[in-house]
Amino acid sequence: MLATWDTTGRSTGTYTIRLIVLDTSANIVIFDMQIEIVAEVNLEGIPDAVLDQDESIEDFVHLPDYASAASGDVETFTYTIVGNTAPDCGVTIDGSNNIDINPTSGWSGTSTVTVEVSNGPPSDTDSFTVTVNSRPALLVAALPSTAWPGHVLNVAVYGANTHWGGTSQVSFGQGILVDAVNVASATQLTATISISWDAITGPRDVTVTTGSEVVVGTDLFVLTERGIVPRPEGLAATAGAQAVYLEWLPCEAWYVTGYNVYRDTELNGSYTDILNGSPVGGTTYTDSSVTPGALITTSSAEVGLVSVSQFNGSSTLTLSPPPSQLTNARAGVLHNAKTIKLTINFLISNSS
């Protein structure tokens, strides 16, 4: 043995050793060699992980690929998580010594995870970071997506990656009052809204605010012009001994939900006497409370809320052949503060 070198306290790495030998004749021999000092157990180079909110990564890395040792099989060593600054990041080590990442639902942020490898007493650690990027909260839809001034309705609002709850507030902009908000889930709610008659038409942003989370759906709701309520097509009246039968064709205007039928004993009267208990959604109505010989004026008024300024004039209702009891009939439009009435005026005679 020419020499020994005590490596106690030396860091791991590669060293160059030079041995100089001098004999009694002053001859010199120089020996150079490289020696690598390795740790008994080493763990390093585990990469950082980046994923999106509510995503998972199975078998992110195989830990033995980042371990080395002076002796022994790294596949048989013990790997343990000894540090995790945010456990919700969901980092675990499975039975095959792979890193799995399954963050808690809805969680986002960054965590520093420390892993230890050991083979008996010798051990080493390495750290890596897990970053979970939050998904942006979005408003997906508002249904129905259109309405008109004067309308009162429920609007279902749908979101994605939202966290709606009991404190959520909804806004549709100026002229639309939100009367109530019913939250069904973190991504779905229903807003009951009342639209003023003078609300400005056009696209509207819908905003849902829940604490610091403010989500805006641009042009998600459209306020349309108030549609013209058509007169009932095919309107016909048939008079019986003590009854008047009205019928008309189905109304194709989507904003008309039904008709109210009014009656008055004077032509062009006030029409405050509504005959039906609830809006007539069908196409027929029977007035069985008429008195023979009396002048009866009946009007049909749409229930949907529309602009009164869009109606004017009058037209003649022709019955062919006219019933014997019906001696006069005409149709016209009467204006009220917020009601449109299509009138049918007829005279019931005593003849049968």
C-alpha cells in the first residue's frame, strides 16, 4: 500500500488525487487518479409539478429514478413524505414508489413537498413544488336569455368553476330589479327579476358576486323591444239563447301567455268586469251569463306585458252567416294605462 486517504467530512463529488513517489536516487514517479465520493444514500432532482384546478396526475415520477446509493438496490429503499406545506395539494406515494397528485376539489395554490429516502439509518431528502392553477370562474348561460320591458320572470343562471352560495348577489343592470335569488348549487342559481317599462333594450351583462368572487357574463341577457300583440286570428262569436261563444286561432306570438275576457253593458265602456278567473291560454271562451235583449260588449285582452303605443285603429268583425240572436258586431282596440283590449261588440235579441 503506497498511501491512504481519509474522506471523513468530505462532500460528495469527484476529486483528483496525485501521488508523488521519490526513491533514494532522486527518481520521481507521479500517479494521478480520480476518486468519486458518493453518499451512502442520495435523493435529488425531483421535478416540480404544475397542473390545473381539479386535475390529477397519476405516476407523476418514479422516485427510485432520482435516488442513488453506495450500495443496495434503490428500488427496495423506503420513500416517505416528511414535509408538505399545503396538504390539499394531494401528494401521495403509491405502492410502486410513484408520486401521485390528486388535489382537493376546488383547491388551488402552491405547496412545497419534501420526500425522504432511507436504507436503514442512511437517508437523504429532496424537495419539489406542486402548483395548482385556479380555473377562471365563468358565466355560461342565462335562460331564458331574452325578455322585454315590463316582464316579470325567473332566469336560471349557469356558471363554471364558480362558488355560489347564500350570499350570492345578481345584477342585470339598470332598469332590472332582482327580487330574489335562489342558489341551487355552486354553479347554478335562479334570479327572479322585474323589468321596468322604461328599461333600455339591448344586450345586458349579468354579474354574480359572491364575496370576493365577481363573475361577469358579457351580453349574456338581451332585453328586446316589446312585441306587438296580434289580434286573435279567426276570431268568431256565436250567440245562443243565453250564452255567447268566442273562439279564435292559436296565437303564435311567444310573449303572449293568454287572454283575459272583459264585458261591459255600454259600448266603449270601462271594461272593468273580467269574466274569466285566470288567463285563457286556449282558443275558446263561453260567456254563459248574458241576458237576452241586453247590449253586451266583450273584449279580449292579452296577458303578456306589451307597449300600448303600438296599437291603434279599429276593424270590423264579420260573421257569416250571422247568428239570429246577433244583430250587431264590431271589433276595435281600447287603450288603458297598461292593458290592450280587443273588443267584440254585439247585441243579443229576444228571438230564439
